[in-house]
Amino acid sequence: MKKLFPLSGPTNSGFPSSPLLLWRIAGIVALLLLVGFSAFWFGKNQSVVPTTSAGTTTTAAKPEASAGNATVVEAATVKTSKLAQGITAVGSLRSDESVVIRPEVAGRIAEILFQEGKPVRKGAPLVRFDASVQQAELQQAAANLNLSKNKFDRAVDLQKKGFISSQAKDEADNNYKVAQASHDLASAKLTKLEIKAPFSGTVGLRLVSIGDYIRDGQDIANLESLDPLKVDFRVPEIFLKQVASGQALQVNLDAFPNQAFEGKVLAINPLLDANGRSIVIRAVVKNADARLRPGMFARVRLLTSDVQDAMTIPEQALLPQGEEFYVFRVSEGRATRVKVEIGQRREGVVEILRGVSKDDVIVTAGQLKIRDGAAVKLANASAPPAPSSSGSTATITPPISPKS
């Protein structure tokens, strides 16, 4: 039996084979597992605070929910203001003055005196053609004019002395006038070989090069006057009594989604569009910084005399995301991200159509430091804080509820 079941010692394979030794090893492993589980349970329950004065226990608040860890932000209250209502339409921007530079005479280009996309002044030379032939014609006309004038002067003297008839004097006078007209024609042709800017503006892309022979009327480049710009749009005929020259409007562009450009009605076409029964209106928009360009798609809001109450918030409270807008609304010490629908903009404030209510507290500064549901503390006094039992007005973080 001792050979079959030795009490101790390794077997030929190197592992103990005694049942008693195996039970001892299993007990040690079980003891280690029990100690580890006890340590894990004890660490997990460290958040339980000792008993309070009432003998109950409370759960420790999360660090972000405490007043000391709340994010400091600035806020404002949603207000109600009187805003003029508007008529919405779409249109296109166009240059105040626009022309395509074309020659009046055919010829070969000798000089191009402008740079593409650069501004030019009124009267500045843009293109010069080869003028050698026209200059020779002008010199020839000048010589013929001088000869005709001398003949006319001699004819006048001779006619006074009675040596020639009045008919001969009239023929000399006619030849002199023909020579004068030929000289003027040659001079005009020479002048047409230099093209000048008809108004101040910005030159577009040229379609010709030096040495090109172009025909009369062929396109060379476009010239655009960019300040101010005009915007053409149409509104239904039912608004005829609500539009007038000089009326204020706002223009929004896709290229500048968070900015509105102020303008005014320049003229109203007296003839209505018979196809759509609409009023054709032309407005003017300032463009001193040349950011706007002709051809841009414009959304126009024509402000009428009707005034209504509207909810407004500071414009800096908006958080644009694509084509949508959001704000952070503060309630019970926490900031909630809310989607809003905006209306018209006016001097740093924006109209809110949907999403918030009057007297809601909206974050105006510090939005980038918080997230949806974060604890916040007001740094300014423009928004009223939530009341607290201790009378403190600096924080709107809610008190921690005791947990039994």
C-alpha cells in the first residue's frame, strides 16, 4: 500500500500525488480568493460616508456635481423685444456697374495694361492696339488738310482781286472741308486703338493675349463695380402696399451663414411680372470690404412696418452646427444643450422662434468648456440664480440629497 499511495513526495512526473496535500493546496487558494474579494468589496464601498448627525448615511456627491467643481460660465435671460416683421424672398447679387470690354475697331493687340482681378480707375488705359497704319493715315490726312487750307486761302485772295470766279473759291472751300473731315476721321480711328476703363471697378479674367488679332466687338475682359452691390428679388403682389423705396432689409448668404448684411430698397419696377404676378424689387447692399461677389445666391428679408413681440437672446449664445443652431439652457445648476430655430438678427441679438421660453437662462460665454448635462456656476449677475436655503446667490448648483 505504501508503494501505491505514498504520503508525500513527488511522483515520477514531478507533481504531488497525496490527497492530503492536494486538500491543503485547495484551502490555501480558497483563502487567497476570499482575501481578494474582501479587499475589492471594501474599496468599492469607500464612497459611503460615515453616519451624519441624524444617524443616517449619505452617498458622496460626484466631483463634477459639487459647487467647487462646477464650470464658471456667463449667462443671460431670454427677453421679449419689439421686432419689425419681414417678408422673405430669394434673389441674386449683381454688380452696381458691369460691362464686357470690347474693341470698336479690328486690330492686333500691342499692350495689355491691366492685371486680372485687380482694381482700375476710371479712364485708365486697359488695352492698346498696333497703331502704325492709323498713325500713317493721320499724317497723310494732316498733310492733305494743310495743302487744302493753303489753296483755300489763296482762292480767297484771288477772288477778292477778281482773278478767279466765286465758283472756284467755293470748290477750294469744299476741298478744305473734306480734308478737315478726313483728318478728324483718321484721328478718331487712332483714338479707338486705346481702350480705357469707363468706370472704376475690378477687371475680370482676360480672354486675349498680346499679339492676338481680334475683330471689332470681340470680348476682351469684364469690368465689375463691386461697391455697392445690387440685389434683385421678387415678392408676391399681395405685399405691394408693404414695400417702398428706401425700406430696410437684411441679406443672408450661404458663404457667410452666421452674418446678415444690411441694405435698403433702391427701386421698385412699376411693371409687375405677368408670369408669376410678382413685384420686381432692386435693393443696394454696401460692400466696402469687397467680400461679396456678383452672382451670389441671396436670402432677403424685407422689413415691414408691422411690429410684434419676439423672444431674443445675445447672438454670442448661439452654437452653429451645420445648418442647425443650439444653445445651453441652465436649469437647476446644469446646462442642457437645446436646439433652437432662429429668425431675424439685429445688432448683436437674434430672434428665437422655437426651442426656449421667456425668462430661460442661456449661457452666453464659456460654452466650449461645458457639455450637455454639466454642472455650471454663473459668473455674471445678468441672469437670476436659483434660490438656495443658505441665501447664497453666487452658485446655482443644487444641494445634494441625503440617501438613506
